[in-house]
Amino acid sequence: MSKVRTVLVTGGAGGIGRSIAEAFAAQGDRVVIADRDAAALARVAGELGVGAERIDITDAAEVAGAVERIVAQHGPIDVLVNNAGLLSLHGALMELPVADYESILRVNVLGTYAVTQAVARHMAETGNGGAVVNVSSIGARQPTPGMGGYESSKAAVDAMTRWAAVELAPHGIRVNAVSPGPVLTPMLAEGMPEGSEARAAWESRIPLGSLAATADVAAAVAFLASDGAGHITGTCLPVDGGQLLT
Ligand SMILES: NC(=O)c1ccc[n+]([C@@H]2O[C@H](COP(=O)([O-])OP(=O)(O)OC[C@H]3O[C@@H](n4cnc5c(N)ncnc54)[C@H](O)[C@@H]3O)[C@@H](O)[C@H]2O)c1
């Protein structure tokens, strides 16, 4: 029987985060979801029967307080999934306002950093090792016009994954990322209904022919956090139906 772990999933009230939380809970882990959307957080935590912490990941003091509360209530954190992100703000290079670009970087880069730093300090102090999985994007490696602000934030997440992996390895903490292509979250399904031109345009770029399900991403996250991935650190694993091959 494997050990019950305490797992923190940021952005757990959203489409992919909910699925990730569900996957860990199904394995018998103690899951805490954190999100800045209080109403969605309470709803999803209630539906899944998991713990909840309302935090804005860009507020380092809030993040540190939440980590302390989680440890007090649920025990040392074994797994961190940095999934919270801003993904709906886009614009062409000659048009995207600097302030919009700054807000993308604030959440996706600095927010991910704040949570990683707080949890890494806790894991190192506890001395039990641990696993961190970041939710990046294949956009970090393959450009789509109009999406460069978001994509460059995820390139920074990839670099942060490697940075954290080398520095945290001596503490027995593995750090990896999953890099999804477009994922069929409820939000995306609404904006790109089946049969729409937008859906067909994305599907035509994917060799396996369909967008990822949220469960496809969750399965990869669960694997990278598992003992089965015990010798894997610093990698960014595409979950993209082969899109990066095209
Ligand atoms: N949906 C896709 O096609 C896709 C593809 C590749 C990567 N991703 C990545 O997957 C992750 C989850 O995306 P999703 O599609 O589920 O989006 P989503 O908007 O449904 O979920 C994101 C969640 O993060 C939370 N959040 C945002 N900013 C926050 C902050 N400052 N503090 C705390 N919580 C915050 C939101 O409230 C939301 O619940 C993101 O990092 C995104 O970049 C998504």
C-alpha cells in the first residue's frame, strides 16, 4: 500500500486543475486546491470532497500563510502542482498593451515562482523530499500568432522548471512540467464548439486529430508526481497529440 500524500493543486477550481485534483483524490491522496476565485473554489472543493485555500498566487505573503495552514491541517506537503495560470489574455506583438503583458507575467511567472519558493522551503526544511509539477504549454516551444505574451510566460515556466530541478535535487525534490497543447476544458469547449471552424483549425495541427481531454493532462501530472517517475527531473513532457512534431 503506497503512502497517502498531501497534494497542493493551484488553480484547482479551473478546468484542468479540477481534473488534476480528481486524479490525485482517486489515488487516495489528501488534496488541497487553491484558487483566487472563492465561489468556484468552494463549489469544486465541495463536489470533490477536498480541502480548499483561497489565495492569489501573486501575493507571496498570502501564499506563505496558506502553506503554513495546509501543513498544520493536512501534514507536510509532498506534491505541489503549479497549475494556476492566466490564459485568456492575448494580442499581436504590435498591439498587446505592456500592462496586459505584465499581468500575464505576474501570474504565470511570478505567481508560479512564489508558490514554488514557499513550498520548496517547506519541503527542504521537512526533509522528506517531494515532487513539483508545473503546468506549462507547448506554446513555450511553438508559436501561434497573437499568443506570444502567454507563450513567453510559459517559456519562463520551462526555464524555472529546470532551475528548480537542479537546485532542489540535493533535497530529494523532483521538478517537472507537463506541456499541453489545446485542452478541451469547459471554457474552451464553449468558445470552440464541436464542428466550429476554430475547433477544426486547432485539430488540423494535431497528428492524433483531437484536442486533449483534461484527464489526459491529469494522468501525465499524476505520473510525474509518482514513484514511477523517481528518476525523472527537469523535463517538460508534451501532452499534445504530436502537435510539436508538425
Ligand atoms: N486550456 C488549455 O487549452 C491549456 C493548454 C495548455 C496549458 N494550459 C495551462 O493549464 C493551466 C490551467 O488552465 P485551464 O485551461 O484549466 O484554465 P482555467 O481558467 O479554467 O483555470 C485556471 C485557474 O487558475 C486560477 N487562477 C488564475 N490566476 C490566479 C491567481 N493569481 N491566483 C490563484 N489562482 C489563479 C483561476 O481562478 C482558475 O480557476 C494554466 O496554467 C494554463 O496556462 C491550458
